[in-house]
Amino acid sequence: MKHAIELRWSVTISVGFIVKHSLTAISVLVCATLLPFSAYAGGWQSTQWGMSLPQTVAASRGAAVPLTDQEEIEGQRKEGYGSPKLRMPYASGEFNFTAFFYFRDEKLAEVSLKLASGDPNSLVGALRGKYGKEFHLNESGFLKIHTWRHEGDQVSLTIIGSSASVAYHPLLNDSNKGL
């Protein structure tokens, strides 16, 4: 009888050990398989945050070109981002924009779309349709700022009178401080 108890205890421990470690191995395998698909690269359209200027031009298939007009460069200057280095035309639905690409430390850090044609109030509806209800809304007289958070990015629509711009940039977190 003593041998039967020892045998049963030994088999129980062995089976428990195998099951526990098999489940751990399966969990690691599943996580390793899904990780590449769940990792968020972030960016706007075909670009990704952190791309170099040549990579951004390539991702735009050559549509993004360097800014050469000094007045336009200075007119698009943003605190924390400086002046844009690239621009390109962009259209979505009824809206036409000029896209400006901002780089920090030679890496893509923000894309700003300046509305060239289309109604800013209709643009609010289009963005709500895409991103849902705003994370934050600030309305003060003729200035309106709508802010959404979407898949690790912040999307901000700024309307001043009849002009509007949409800015896309990554949310700051511990892994991308200073981006």
C-alpha cells in the first residue's frame, strides 16, 4: 500500500508538472505568434512615426516634396515641431488639404492637414464618423478644438473662423518620450 501511495503521488506531480509547463509553452507560443499583428506602428496614411525624410517621401510615392517657399515654411511653424520639411496635396471625400510633415530629431513626428476646400463643420462630422465621439472638446468663441485618441495617436481638429487644420501625432508614453 505504501508503494501505491508513492506511485499515485509521483504520477500526480508528474502530470501536474507536464500540464503546467505545457500550458506555459502554449501561452508563450500564442503570444509570440500574435505579437507582430498587435504591435502598433502608428503614423498617418502610409507613413509611420519615426520615419526619416527620405522614407517619408518614399512612403508617399514621391507625392511629398520639400517646401521651398520660405513664407509658407514660416507660416506653418509649430511650437515643439518647428517648420515642416515636406508638403503634399491630399484629398478625402469632399475635402481637399495640404499635408505638412513635421520632423523632430530628423524623424517624422506630426502630420498636419490644412483644409484647402470643404466645410469645417462637415469635417467635424466626418472625423466623428471615423473616430467616434471626441476625447476632448474646447469651444471658445471663434476657436474650436476637437481632440480624439485613436490607436496610440492623437487627432486634433482646430477650427478658427472658416479655416481648419487636422493634426496627427503619436500620444506620448514611457517608450516614446520626447517624440
